[in-house]
Amino acid sequence: METYRPGAVVLQCGADSLTGDRLGSFNLTVKGHGECVKYVKSFGLPMLVVGGGGYTVRNVSRAWAYETSVVLDEKVSNDIPFNEYFEYYAPSYKLDLEPNPLLENCNRRQYLDDIKIKVFEHLRMINGAPSVQMQQVPPDYMVREMDEDADLDKRTDHDMTKRAHEVEFYDNEKDQRGRDDNEAMD
């Protein structure tokens, strides 16, 4: 913040760092994730907060709900209120997540301190707040030619028959159970 001296901050809250994410390998809780938002908010700059990635939709929605409460300085209950998607929040039905005790924290203090030193050294080499020169974009770069014969309703890049569930991504065939099978297991 000291080096760049921004007039505003765009904060993208990607949620693939949450514990239980299907692709991420981090172990953050929703409240831990929200601490990042609190930290950036503490600088008192205008903020545009937007959602971001995450591959376990029920946890992404938890994070965004909590982070919205942080931005608005509103307290929210840890209990998920009953709604039409309530079953997706099983088994805890809580806003915050419990970290996975089996995941080792590979971020040792010395490792983090070394990274912090390197980042500060790089920032120290920047003379003043950087800026970007603005210029008009020629209109012909912004207009995309359309194929008159193209069927805009057809998507050839996405095979809808391989879609396993409307709200989750799955790792393998074992995970391809439908919602009814999962409910029977709970």
C-alpha cells in the first residue's frame, strides 16, 4: 500500500484456498479467509469486492456470504438458515468450516519470512507509485466479426452429457453419485 499508494482497491475473493476445495490444497476456514478482507479493508480505501474461483460451490457461497458481512460490518450467525439449498451444507449446516486436521501446514515461519523479505526488496526497487499510460483503443480491435451462419445457441466447446451435477465438479467416476445417493449416505 505504501509503494503503490492506490486510490482504490479491487479485491477478488477467490475461494479455492478454502479447506475442502476440490482442486485447491490449502486449508483456510471461512473466517480465516475473511481476515484477509478485514486486513485490506483496514486501510480505509474505497473497495470493489468481487467473487472468484472455487470448486466446491457450497463453500464458495459460505465465503462470499461471510466476506460480504465483513465488508458491511454486519454480524452473521454461524448457523445456515433453512432455505431451498439447505441440504448442500450438510453435515454441519454452519457458515464456517472446520480445517482438515490431517493436512500438514507446509508454510513454516522461516519460509514465510523469507518470502516477505524478497517481496519487500522488490517493492523497495520501485521508484514511486507506478502508473499506466491510457490511450484510445482503435474501434476495429473491439468489433468482433460474426459468422452469419453460426448458431449462437450451440456450444461446441462444452459437452453437456458429461455434466455430473449442476453445482459441483467431480474428480472421478466414484464421485458421480447424484444428490439422492449422497443424501442416503448422510
